[in-house]
Amino acid sequence: MSENEYWFCLTHHAVEGRDGCKNADRLGPYASSAEASRALEKVEERNEEWDNDPKWNDDGPGSGDGLADGTPDS
């Protein structure tokens, strides 16, 4: 693990070093403080990409809510 790693704390909405809050409460690690400060923006960008990616569309057949013919998964 590098000393130059940064995390974005979801509790405090702040960039932290290695000795910050527990990992369950933060995103990272990131290579720079600037990159960590954009963590929530990056999450939003990725979510938008996945929401508009037909391969990740949860509303179509095979989405886990039934088989392509409409019968429930067992």
C-alpha cells in the first residue's frame, strides 16, 4: 500500500489519508487528493453510463425478475 493514497469519506464528505475512517464508510483508494475529491462525481458519471448502457438495463429480459418468457426464476 502506498503512503500517497487518498479516500473520500462518505460520513464526513472529506478527503482522508490512510488513517481516516473505516473503509466501509469511504470510497477509494485514489492516487491523489484531487481525484479522491471527485469521488462522488465519478460515481454519478458511472451510474449515468450504466443506466444508459443496454447491457446493464435491469428492465429487460434476463433482469432477474423472470425469464425471457415471463415465467418467474426458480
